[in-house]
Amino acid sequence: MRLDNHHVRMDLRKINYHIPLPEGPANIEAFVDSTIIAFTTTREIDIVYTTDESEPHYKSERYIRPLVFKESTILKVATVLKTGKTSPVRTINIVKQEYAPSVKSEGVANGVKVSLTNGIFRKVSDIDKAKEWADTTIENMNRFHQLFDIKKPSAAIATGFIKIPENGVYRFSTNADHFYINGNLLINNEGEVQKYSRNDATIALEAGLHRVKFIIINSITGGWPQAWNGRWLDISTDGKNFTAAEFY
């Protein structure tokens, strides 16, 4: 309660301050039949939301209980203080999907193929200008960071296959700049400080092998070098407990 009075004082003095965002779901929430979306906050603060693509504000619908969706929806959500001031808006794409088909294992090579190039790259599109590449193959992405030198800016493109044990909706987390699955961009971390993934996404996958691709810029963004990151792809079936993805 005392903090609410400070918000009023800071507003009067036009001081910027942090308002906790709604937490819980990924930025892309896939489902097959229906899905339940639940939010939490680090402080006791109201959550407001819209499902008509309009921006939520202090008079928008209040979040009281988990939301159920049976059709694709763009959900916009924010927290709102008692003063009426809202946090930045989170946009969550809730997407109804069929299970993406797996590929046949016949003729698929084991391991992850990696192409490396040296140079200073600020964004993913910059690597299109690279002319000299060195190719190698590694067992999986868990030791991928050992290919990078913190003192030598570079970039890499890695491709391979992951094993999905059964049909289901899976949440992926990575610090790669771009992560593709079955040829489609699933996670875009471009421009982020890549110590913690902020753009987790889910997708419905059929059991079996699925093609993945990583584009990684080895640079220092916001004081954090990509070369310090360890596991490059985590997977979860419940959105909370992650394990390293299993590569073919």
C-alpha cells in the first residue's frame, strides 16, 4: 500500500519506474483442441487483457481466473496500477494447429552440421555478406559454445534434427538469434541480451524427427557474450520443467 503512494509521487515528478509484466505463457502458445492460459505477477497487481487486438487499458477486462481458448486468438495483456497506469503490453499469439509432420529417418545423417564465419555482425541479415565459411559437424548443440572464441566476433548456422517422443505441444527455449523448426522461424531473439531467453514459443509436433536450424551471432550484446552461453535448445511439455533437446 505504501508503494502506491510512491507511484503517485513519481508520476507527478515524471519519473519512470518498473511495472511488473504478466508472466506465465510463451509469446506463441500453440494448441490442438483447446488450451488454458494462466498468468502470474511478482507483486499483487491487477491484470487486464483484450482478445480483439485492441490495446488493454485500466478499464479493460480484469483477469480473474485462467482463460480457455478453442480458436486462434491474439491475446494482449498488461498489468495496471491503482493509479490507472499500465505496464508495457504483452502480445501472445494463441494458435490452433495440427501436429506438424515428422520426417523419415532414412537417409538422415546424425549430428549437427555447422558453418562458421568470422566477422563483426550486428544483425542476422548481416551474415548474408560473409564470403568465407568453415564447415564442421558436432554431436549435438549442448557443446556448441566451444566453437566460439569470445575475442573473435563470428557467426554460425547450424542445422540438424531433434527427436520428439510423442505427439504433443512442446515449448522451446533458446538463446540463438534465430531458431527454425521444419523451415519456419519459431523464435526470434535478434537484438536481445541473450543471457536469458525472453521469446519462448510452443508448437504442436508429431512424434519423430524434426528439422531444426539455428542462426547465432557470436558478439557481445548488453555486456553479455554469446560465447558464454551453454545449452542451446531446451524443451518442455508443461512450460515449466525444461530439459536439453535430444538430437538425432
